[in-house]
Amino acid sequence: VFVVLLAGQVAYRDRDRLALSSPQLRPWLARMCDVMRCRLGPPQQIDSIAIETSSFNKLRGDTYRLNVTLRNQAANEVAMPSLELTLTDSQDQPVLRRVLLPTDFAPGRAALAAGDWSTSVAVAVNANAAAGRVAGYRLLAFYP
């Protein structure tokens, strides 16, 4: 009984990877997701995603533009990651952190195909919180 429960737990947790690697399991996994109210999608493989290039430029006032190019190094498509943008001061200390979900910078896009993909997004920074101290930034791709 415990082996069956463990197999079910593994199938639930790794359903996206299993559906990709074993297409014959996809109908069974789809039925499991109907019952468990989950969904099948592209696998989350953060080790396959690299931030190729990025820039963060001031447009006007408290509005900045973030340009980023993501590279999917896997042969298959992977789930679109979220991005953590950390604005730093002149001593590289965090001033402000913001998480950008895929719906913020890639609306309607759930997967990242193999190769490069670029986007540009406007980011408003509260002038009171940053107080003109923004001197740099750090960008991190992750899955929540």
C-alpha cells in the first residue's frame, strides 16, 4: 500500500517531467490531474534557463525599463520562470526587491522554447522607498 501511495506522490509531483519523458503516461496523468485538480504543463527545469543579457535603464521620474534575454538550454520547452529584480545602492546593498511573474513580463506565454527569448518591461519604483539611491540591479530567474 505504501509503495502505491509513494508512486502516486511521485507521479503527482513529477507529472510534467513524466509526461514529457514518457508520452504513453500522458493520458493517465491527465486523468489523475482531473481528479486532483492540477494541470499538465511544461517541466520546470531551472538549471536549463540562463539569463543571457539584461539591462535596467531609467526612463523618466520613477519609471525604469528592464530588458532581459532568457536562454533555454534544454532540447525541450520548459515552464516560464519568474524573475526576482533587486535594485541596489552604490554599496551594492538591496534597496528594493520585486518579483516579476510570467504574467507580468510574458502574458499568455507558459513555456519557453529551446533557444533565446527576449522581452522588455516597464518597472515603476516608488520614489519614497528608493529615494534616488538606485545605482545597480541584480536579476535572478526562479520557480516559485
